[in-house]
Amino acid sequence: MSNIVVPQLGESVVEARIARWLKKAGDRVAVGEPVVELETEKIDLEVSAEKNGVIASIARQEGEDVKIGELLAVIDENASAAAPAETTAPPPPAAAPSPGGNGSSGAGESRATPTARRMAKDHDVDLGAVEGSGSAGRVTKQDVQKAMAPPPAPTSNTVAPTSNTAAPTTNKIAPTSSKPAGARTEERVRMTKRRQTIARRLVEAQHTAAMLTTFNEVDMSAVMGLRERRKESFKKEFGVGLGIASFFVKSAIAALRAFPPLNAEIQGDEIVFKNYYDIGVAVGAEGGLVVPVIRDADRLSFAQIELAIRDFATRANDGSLTLDDLRGGTFTITNGGVFGSLLSTPILNPPQVGILGLHKIQDRVVPVNGQVVIRPMMYVALSYDHRMVDGREAVQFLAKIKDFVEDPGRLLLEA
């Protein structure tokens, strides 16, 4: 017999929830084959079989919370020899698309991301009939959404010749709504582990840190001009667009070198200064905010930073981020501007003591050398832990970022 247990879940993660069993008692499994999907506060992950055999028993059910090391299921390794016929047998007919299937068939199930599987189950989509666009043909949530979309309605071509008979049909369809007019409904949904953790950590951040925010505004003319001049050659050479994120990552690193307390953390009555720069980039995913980390960002080029951010955004959406992607981080950057935010107060990502908030670039009237001009401006915000960082340091830190972004050439000279 071989046990399947809850594996190590990564830094600071001690509990998970059983989101979905991919196998049931009596199913045959092979080494490396996913057996159960766990939902953690950071990502969803699959637990695979470590031995060949048959699932003898399942110890915990979907929806239950489990801790590291707890028993999930038992594999009977000897059962594989007792049923050789099943080894060579083709997949059961259930794998074929079924009317209104929910994607639980084997082929589509195994090649879909956890998010895609959950969405397919919720919306009764057959994963076996969905074409995957992710890496190695994996079905992503976007593929399921596309499958959920109604096909282009040919009604205009077919209804027109029969307009005389179509009219009564619409009268019959209209009253089929199950809700009375003006109905007030409610729906109760259990919070995901990630949403619970986001809620808990955001409250903790405000209860355990002396959090303040300082603001400034940045003239984005120089960066916008540089991007416009170099966008064609940059994309041709590196295969990725030159965005504004890489400028702020580079500027933040230069400012962190000048103000080390913002790249530190408090542990008990000690301060731990970090001599490396792992920059977290907040990404809004379907299940909630995640903060994948660009390791040793100070050693990366603009192109490498842009490629890393693009990769994080793609994998956050298709559910393929790993725990290693989210572990650690010394400073965080979040960009609410992509959603249209003009100004906001970012909340710290403990145990970090600083987070930089970017916002929407908007043309505004500003004075320049005694003249009134229109410039693309962005408000930036720095939230910091006042236990670690004084107000003067925070203001100067944000002013230095402003200087670097408004004069990108300084990054070459000072960084």
C-alpha cells in the first residue's frame, strides 16, 4: 500500500482545501498521474500518484480543509497485477463528449488547468470538446470561456423568410423567465482559500504595521517618447513590447539602493536588510490577487523584465503559476492604472515594508518653465511601514523614483 498525503505547500502555507478529486476509489493510476486538486491560499495545485496501482480508498472529501502530511488516499500497488485486462483496455466510453457534459471525462480533464476544470464544471462545458491554446495544448480558462460563448446566431438569415411565423414564437419565449418581475435574490458562496487569505492578510497588514502613504506625480513624457521611438526595434529584437513596468522596476531598484530600509523587513526586535532585489509584481487573476516575484531583478535587462511580467500575467490567467513563483519578495509594485484607477492607497504585502502603486496615465495641464503645457501625468503612491521607514525617507524615495522615470538616462548613470 502507498499513501497519498498533502505535500509541502510552500512558504507560510500550512493548509489547503480539497477542490476536486480527479480519480475515484477503484480507478487505476500511474506514477505522476494527477489524482486530486488542492486549493491553497496562493495557487491551485495537483497532487500526483507516486506509485502505480489502484485507488483503494479516499480519506477526505471535496470541500474539506486539510493540513500538510494528512492522508488523502491509499493506493493498492498489488491491485495492478490483479487486473491486467484493464491495463491494455482502451479508455472507457465516458471519455467521449456527452450531452451537457461537465468536463469530467479523462482526456479533457488531464490537459486542462485547474481553473479551466472548475469553470467547465460550474458551466457544464465538456472539456473533451474544447481546443486548448495554452502551453502543450492545455485548456485554459479563456478556452472554456470561448466554448461557453453562444455561436454566431444565424437567426437573421433563417428568420427573415419566415417572419410571418416567427412572431408568435417570440411571444411564447418571452414568459419563460423563472424569476418574477422585480425579484430580489441572494446567493451564498463559500470563500475560496485564496480569498480568505487575501482578506486575512490585508486586515493583518493594517493591524500589525504602522502604515502610511505618500503621493507624488510623474511626468511620463520621457518614457512615452522613448517607447514610441524604440517600440518597433525593441519588439523585433526581443519579441516583447516595451512597457512602462520595466522603467518602474528599474527605478524602484535604484531608489531601494539609495534607501535600504525600504528593502528590509522586521523580525521580532531585529531589522533584516536585504542585499538582493526580488520585486513582486501584483497581478489580478480570476481567483484573486497574486504577487509573482521577479528574482534578482537588478541583474535583468529591460527586455528580461518585460518578458517575466508577460509570462506571469499569462500563467496567472491560465492557473499555471507555481508556489516558487509567489514565494518571498523584498518590495512590491502594483499597477491599478491598467484598470483605470487614477489614485489609490496600496496596502502592504507583509513582511515587506514598502509597496509602490502606479496609476492611470492621463493628460493634464501643468506648468513647465513658466509655460502652461499639457503632459501625460501619472500619480504614484508609496505605502510604507512607519515602524521601519521615516516619513522623510519615504518622501525622498518616491521623489527619486520620479526623477529616474522623468529622466530615464539617469538609470544608466546611477543604477
